[in-house]
Amino acid sequence: MANPKTLNDWKKAVGRFEASGLTQVEFCKREGIGLWSFRKWRKRMAELEGREPGFIEVTPVPVQRIPQRPATSLVVELPGGIVLRFEGLAQ
């Protein structure tokens, strides 16, 4: 598919992206959409809806520590090369 032309086309493309589980780069390559056009339109539509694209609020949860068990670590790798490391978590 070439770059979408209308606002409705872009809404459909963004909907397909959000359901795809792909990174923006992977999705745009698969769909034949220009990456920077996609990013611009995704941001524009989020602003029209009064929200920021791709923001997920994370609320910290207290960790209940169990003193007799050794601590461990957790590594979470997200799309786009983002890596989160949590050290010293109770098992």
C-alpha cells in the first residue's frame, strides 16, 4: 500500500499499526508507508483526540520483600531496542 491520502486512510493505517504488534519501522516497511509521514500523522491524530501517542502511564507497585530468599533481577526488552533492568527484586 502506498502512503494513505485522506484522514480516514491514516486512521485505518494507525489502527492496523496498533493491532500489529510491530515497531513503527517494521510496520511502515510492511505497508510501504513512509516512516516520517506515518509518525507525523500518528502524532497529528493523537493531538486531535487530545492524547499523546504511545504513552502508557506506569504506576509503581510496592515490592514485598522476603528476607530469607535471595534477590534476583529482571530484564525486559521492548520493541525499538528499549531495555529495562530491575535489580534486587525479591523472588
